[in-house]
Amino acid sequence: MPDVEDGGSNTAIQEQQFNALGTIEIISFTANPPAVAPFESTTLSWKVKLPQTLHVLVQFVVAGKTFSGTSGSVTTEVAGTTEFGLTAKTNLVSRMIGAVTVTSDTSACVTTTYDATTVADVVTGEVNAAIPSGNQFSFRGDGPSSTLGDGTITVDIPLNIDVPDWFDAQADVTIVLNVGASGPVAAVKAFVSLASVNVDVSWGLASQILSLGCEHFIETAMQKVAEAFLTEIVSTQVAPQTADSLNKLVQTTADMAKGNDPQHRKFALTSLTVSSDGLNYTVCPQPNPPAGPPGRLPLEPVHGVSTPTS
């Protein structure tokens, strides 16, 4: 790697520190309890010994929080079986030096799978609603279609484009959406975000001949305009509306699970994945809140005692 000013020396320092972090001795890194029900808490505790050759400030990251010192603990909620890392970091590098797994009993959870066709129809419907066929754009053939992959949904949109004062064009649009779940424990939601938009514009043979090669420049301009337009539409309409539809499916499952639960606990999403087989997600019961202190009876009113007069 070529040096950029002091880039070479920085790289050497980073490598040195990274290697030094690997020599930190882990005396203990445990979870108590090591197994919990979904949404219950465990306490992660650690104790390490720093090597004498490490002469920089080292901090430790556990469960997303940063700590100073060579020992500590943090209590965190667990939605499902989770591996927690013990990461050491300096101001330049970080390195995971240990891990502990907290298992979760999911026997009371409910897992639901929606087949790929059902999910694809939901996404295609959102695309049709957001990009209605009109004067400027019209769908070719059967219109938009969606296919599911690992963590993604790909939407293919065949379009006819009416170009004023020019030859009409065709565009093959490919939209890739990322699908998953995110959020704090007990408030996880499905998310859908735009990964990419690709527009391939093509022209009829007559237009290529009559435009004397100018169609390339117009094609490039149209691609950029169409990609910008569709990026805006997908980011502001298709993605959030699709996420809303998926969350409604999850909420329906959670409500049904609650109704079938003898304790009528609240069920919340713990995981959601999409693959070529469909949408798979799990909702698990949250612990019922602890009962408050028993109510006390109101105090008896204090009555004044009158002194008899003679």
C-alpha cells in the first residue's frame, strides 16, 4: 500500500495495536443466567489482564456499551439465543477477543412462514400503487413482478416511456430491496430499504438509424433521470409501505398468539428473515409486568374525644 503522507506509519501502528489486543488475557467472561426466556435479562461480566507491552488506552465494548477498566458487568435484555462479544478497542483499532452465548427457550414462541408468492404479491401491489401507469410511463406485458432472495426482494418493472418530441423508448427497471428486522429488544420491527435501482433504456431500430447515434446520449440522460425518479419513489413510498404491510402481518400473528396464550402475555417480534422460500418470522411472549404492592385499606378516621362538662 503506497504511503499517503503518514499513512504508512499509521497503518503500521494500527497493525501493532491490533496484534497487541490479541494478547489480552481473558480471566473470565460469563453470562448469569446463561439461559433465559425471550425478553428476560442476563448479566454479562468480564475480567481481563492487559499485557505490559500495551501502552495505549484500551476500552471494552460489551452489549453495545463501552467501558473502561479491566473488569465490569452490564445487564441486558435478550430476545433470543444471542452471542455477545467482548471487544477491546483503542482510538485506532478494535478487536473481538472473546464471546459468550446466551441461550433462549423459544418453546412458547410462534413461528410463521408466508410463502414467497404471497410476499411477492404484497411488494408488487405496493409498486403498482406507487408507480401508476400513466401518460409518461406505462407497464409492458404483465407489469411488475417480484422475486425473493436471501435478505432481498428484487422487483422487475418493464416500462414503456413516452418521450415528448422524440422516439418512444422501453426501459427494464430492476429494484433491489433489503428486508430484515431491527430495533431495540421488545420493539423490533420489519424494515425495508432500497439497495439499488438500475434502469436499462432501449430504443427501436428506426430511432437508432434516424437519430444518427444521438440516442446514446439521450439514453444515458434518461437512465439517470429515471433512476433518480424511481429512487425517490421507492425510498419514500414503496419501501416504507412494504415494511408497514409486513409489520401488519407480524402484528396479526402476535395478536393471535396472545389470544391463544393462557396468560395473555404480549407477543413481540424477535426475528424476521426473507429467503427464496418466503418470509419467516418469530414472535415470543414478553414477561408479564410484576404485580404492584398490595393495596392498603384506608385508615380509619380519627374521631375527636369530647370531655363531658358538668
